[in-house]
Amino acid sequence: MRKYIYQEFAAHVFGYVGEISEVELQKAKTDGYKTGDIVGKFGLEKVYDKYIRGTPGAKRIEVDVDGHPIKVLAERQPLPGNNLVLTLDYDIQRIAEKAIDERLRYLQSKEHRTKAKAAAAVVMNPKTGEILAMVSRPAFNPNLFNGGISKKNWNILIDNPSNPMENRAISGEYPPGSTFKIITSTAALELKKVTLKEKILDTGKHWLIAKGNAGGEALGWIDFNEALAKSDNVYFYEMGNRVGIDNLEKYARLYGLGATTGIELPGEAKGLVASRRYKEEVYEDDWYLSETFDAAIGQGFQLVTPLQMAMVMGEVANGGYRYRPFLVSKIVSPAGKTIKTFLPEETGHITISEPTLTAIRNALREAVLPGGTAAGIFQGFPISIAGKTGTAENSHGDDHGWFVAYAPFDDPQVVVSVIVENGGYGSQSAAPIAKDILSAFFHVQEVRNSGRGDQSKVQNFIR
């Protein structure tokens, strides 16, 4: 039996338990499982069941002809299972969940975005792949499954159109919107299709295909730094035009998109990288330049998970290294002996020249400073961060809002990826959530309350 004392807290990470099914029994008979056993059904409960389930106790009892017990012939005491020590930080997880819940309520009540009922966030150490927090909303109470979930409660869960059983952090697939401009920037700079000093005229629409900026905004002559910091679509349409869909696909895959990250949770989605091959196989049609434009700004066929975008931001932060994200740091016996330890594992590396990395990092830093797309949210924030907003078009409702970031800018220790379904602009829906998470990580409230606001002293609060 399980008692999840914090109710919905980290439910999609922990998972839940239930009676073994016939299908599961057929697969696990050789491992000692039997009819009636309680096993992990979801999340870490499922993945690490054999480590944490323990050994059942048993009694052999002599009974009389009526079945009444007479004496105990033999007895075996039950043995508790091992413990999992997680990488999750309780405080950061708690604040992340609270921030999402509060923002969803705000968007629904104050911004009249009545469909903004779902969101996800991932907080990760970019130097190791350790997951510090993982949130998916709406959530469920895993205690409902203890002893078998009632039909009424099961129907409530599965009839909810927002699907609280889905871990959106790893299985939700969304257009990345302008967060994809990080990949387009890498391709354009590495392939020397543009220089940092070259200026491109943004009149509000591209001159080849009449695709433009949100609200018809026109920024005039802009260079790379301003284009990424202000998330200018026309500039990146032109980058897509120069780079081409094949190179956009190549660099997206070099960043690890279009494939699972390898996190130990079940149900991770691969996402989708836009490509000629995909369109030919699925739609039996040729590729068009307008679709390259869409792909360059993270629209069209492009799909990513919040975890994948955390990985992309982590690679920018750490110099191109991709680490397998993980949630369990070690397995410990009931007596306290370490059974198994999990260490950072490098799974890939994208080679990006230092000038390109520096240019992208600087532009992401500018995005949260005056003039950038997230400047209003992070005004006066005492920790230097780099971030990117994104607003992904959604045919089923309002746009989805994205925000991805890492901090501190000079020595990245944390990456945050947030998406709010039907939340509208990422700067208004996702960025405030990320700010609360980063405030928790760096104890920003403690800094302000103590009156220690200058940057040198703030560093004392960094973990």
C-alpha cells in the first residue's frame, strides 16, 4: 500500500500502484510476481518497481475442519523494499506547482483565457541532466488508486478533456514557436548565411511570401542580436530562406529534437522535426518555401516537448553537451546501504563555434533586458539570466505560451522550460512562472528581504 502524503505533489513523477493485470503477470511471472500483487503502474513506481516493492510476508497455518486456525506452522516476515533518492528539490517543485496553479487561475479569471487549464514545466541542471522539478497540470491524486480506484473517480479522470493523467512535461507535443529560433540562429550563423553586422529590412512582411510579424509590427533595419532578442519573424523567415529546410532539419536533430531524451519515465514522446521526407511520406506532396518559413519560426510541422526544449537550452548554456535527464540519484536499502548510484551521462554533443554560441547567448540575455520580449517580467531581477519567449499558434484555441531560460548568465546552474496551453503570449503566460521558479532556486525573496540586492552579494545565495 502507498500513502502519498502530499497528494497531487509530483504525481506524474511518482506515479501510482495497483493490482497486477493479466498482461503484466504474463510478462513478469519469471520475476516472482503472482496474481493479486500490487505493482507500479505509472511513473517511477512502474520503472523501479522491482527495487522498491519489497518481499511479501507469509504464514503457514494449520486449521481445523471448519477452517478455524489452530496454530502457526511457519512464518516469514515481510521485508520492505529499497528507497529511491530523487534529484527533485522539494522547494523548487513546490514553488513550480504553485506558480503554475496561480498563473492558470489568473489567465482564466483576469485575462479571460478560459481554455488555459493545462501547463508544464521542467527545471534541470544543465551540467548534469539532473531534474530538479517536473510539473504537469492538471494533475491527479495517486491515493485514489490505493486498493483499486472506484469507477466514479476513474471516469472523472478519463472524462476530463484536459487529461490529468498525461505527463505533459515529457509527452505533450507542441509547436515550439519562437523558441525554435535558437536552432535557426545556429544554422544561419554556423553556415555563414548571415553575419552579426548584416542588417535586414523588416517592413512587417517578408518580400517573397506575405508572412509577417504578430500584429503587423515592423522593426525596420535590424541585425541578428536585435532580431533574436525581439523575436522578429521577418528576419527569421529570411534565415529559413537562406538556410533551407534540409539544414534546419539537420541542426534540429543535432540539438536532439525528433528523438526521445532517454529520461527514465515511461511515455516520453519524440516530437517531430519538419522535413521533406516527413511531408512526402505522410502527405505525398512536395515541400514549399512557405513551409520552410513556418519551420524556421517553430510553426508548421515542428513539434517538441517541454523536456526537449529544456535540453536545447541546456546545450546552449553548457557549450553543446547533451546529458540524459534523470530523476533518481541513487537506490538505498532500508538499512541505508547504497545499492546503485546514477551519474551524469553524456548522450550527445553539438559542435557550435564559440562566436556563434556567444552571439546566441548575448541575444538571449538581451531578450530579458529593456527592449527584449521578456523585459517587463524580469525588470529588476537580481540574477542575470538568458531567456527566450515563444508564442505557438494553436488551431484549437488560443496560442500556447512558451518561455525557456538559463541562469546565471555567466555560470549556468539551472535551466527552466515552461509551456502554458492556450495561455497566449509567452511573455505574459509562461515567463511569470519561470520567474517564480528562478526566484525559488536563487532564494531571490530572501535576498530582497535581507536588503542584499547588489549582484556580488546575491552570488552568496546561489546554490
